[in-house]
Amino acid sequence: MATAISPTAPALVFGGARGMGAAIVRRLAADGRPVAFTYVSAPDRAAALVRDVEAGGDTVLAIRADSANPEAVRLAVETAVGRFGKPGVLVVNAGILMGGAIDQFAMDNFDRMLAVNVRGVFAAIHYAAPHLLDGGRIVTIGSNTADRIGSPGSSVYAMTKAAVAQLVRGAALDFARRQITVNNVQPGPVETDMTADLMAYIVPKLPLGRIGKPEEIADLVAWLTSPTAGYMTGASLTIDGGWTA
């Protein structure tokens, strides 16, 4: 039997200070959810986001935490739960992008990308799931490079995002008994700091002729956290302007 949770149940967003993460925080807060989000750098951006959200009458909390550090992830979960209570929504957006050919890719960078993009996602789900309300929602932010497209210098990044997609499939089965859905959003190019230097290369490849907006990703995340998405779980949804059509 489906378990319904309040559409205003608290949300926890890992990686929420800028780009897609900030758009997700704004959207979930605008939907009436108290939102806790993490950031690892740019405290000024995090503080500005808090001011903007609170100015709109919504409730938000910024927590400094490096997703590469499992203990920091655990403490972030505890802090969010202590402030807002058990969350109904977990969004894992924290991630980093470092490019380079395989034979030139530094091992330290390889380790860092796995620590943030793979172990960090696992840690967020691992530590947050025991607190998550039954009937809750988990959404990860992946990439269309995971299984839909290849590009020069993106092998390591794509590998980490493919790992997330497979993690989501297994997690969906693990948490189905609690009516918790787990889905993965796989954006193509979106207007963020991570893609600013790639615009000239990317835009000509997009059938819609434009790069995506962070708010468009946030809209999809918001739908996945809504009651109308209660029958979807274990899915990876690609949103990339038709690049991989």
C-alpha cells in the first residue's frame, strides 16, 4: 500500500549553493518545504542563497560539509534532522567535474572524483535513509554522459555518473519496502560554472539549439518529489535538449 507524506515535508539537498543545486533549493523551498542544503566552498554564495530564500518567506538552512568526507556527510544529516525533523526528500547533487584523457589523468584527481561523485552519493543515501520518512523521495543528479553519450576527456566523470545510475537501481529495490522512491536525473549541458567553458562546443550539438537552464532541472526534481510521481522508482531520466535522442 502506498504511503503518503506531506508535500511540505522537509528536504535535504547535498550540493545546493549554486547552479542546479541552488535552483533545486529555491524550487523546493517555494513549494513550502523547509530545506537544508550543504556547500563545501563559496560561503558567500551559500549565505546569499539563504537571504534570498528567507526574503521570500521560506525556510532554509545552509550546512558546510564536504561530500568526500563520510563523517561530514553524517554530521550534515544529523544537523538537518535536528533542525527540521525527519526529511521527506533527499536530493544528492554534490559533484565535481575534472576532464582529461585517461593516459594523462592524475590519480589524485581520479580519487577525488570518486570520493565526491560516488562515495559521497552513497554516503548521503546511507546516512539519510534511516531518517527519511516512509513514502519519501530520493533523487540523485547524474549526467547524460553516464550511458547515453561519450565525449573526449570525460571518461572518468562519465564512469562516476554511471556508478550513480546503477546505485539508484539497487537503492530503489532496497527501499521499496518503505515506499521510498529513488530516481536519477541525467542532465545534459546546463548553464552552470561547470559548463561555462564548453558552450561553443556544446550548443551546436543540441537539437533545441540552446543550453538548459538550472530551473528546468529543478522542475523535474520537484516533480519526482511530488505525489504524482509515486509510481516511478529506479529510473534515470535524461533531460538534455535532445542531444542523445
